[in-house]
Amino acid sequence: MPMQQYIIFITIFLVAIYIIWQIFFKQRQHYFSRPIITKFETRMFVRLTQAFPHHHVLTQVAFSALITTQDYKFRNQFNRKVTDFVITTKSMNVVAIIELDDPSHNNKQEEDRMRDYMLNQAGYRVFRYTSIPSTTQLRQDLLS
């Protein structure tokens, strides 16, 4: 085998091994970052921080951080649920919970009613919006 053919053969062989390694043996990335909130929710977050500059605005708060139960069989009802926003005082007392109902909430009215029921029963006020209200409207709703 002439030297030039030998080098071409080895190069093709190494490229083939590399491709096989990349396809079958290289560790694939399984987890990816993503935005914490949607663009629509980001607009609401900005509006809430404008309306309540002396409060904390928390996003994506787990129900399990807000409510609990003595009966473990009821935990599954709220175990993996999150609220869109929680407004708290500077001392972290909850003022209100805000749910932003975008089109993904269509046909989920019963689920939303159950979520509101659990939060209301725990003593929280829940406000649902389908669009982003004015700062004046937010203050009227939450501080009245």
C-alpha cells in the first residue's frame, strides 16, 4: 500500500471512529436552562413592582411553600403546583397571590377553582387577571 493511500485510509478510519464516538458514546446534555417566567409574566412582574415598590414580588412560588396539611393524602393535590406571583410585605407576610391566566388556562376553569379554593382556605386572597392591569387597578384590588 503506497504511503499516500495509507494516510488517507488512516484519516478516514480516525474520522469514522470520531463520528461513532460522538453518536453513541459521548455524554449528551439532558438538562437545559430556560427562562423562569414567560415574556407575558415578565411584563406583569414589572407592573407589579411598579405598583408595589415597598413590597416584595415573588415569582413561581410553590404551593408547598404557602400551604400545608396535617393529612398527607391531601399533599398530592398541591404538591407540584406553583403560583405565578406572591406579593409580600417587607417582613415577608403574604398580601396577595396573583394568577395570570393566559390562553393556556382555557378549559382549566375547574382546576383553577380548586387551586383558588386551597389558597383561600389557607387564608390567602387570590386575584386572577387575563391581561396586565394598570398600577392603579392593582393597588385598588390588592390594598382595598
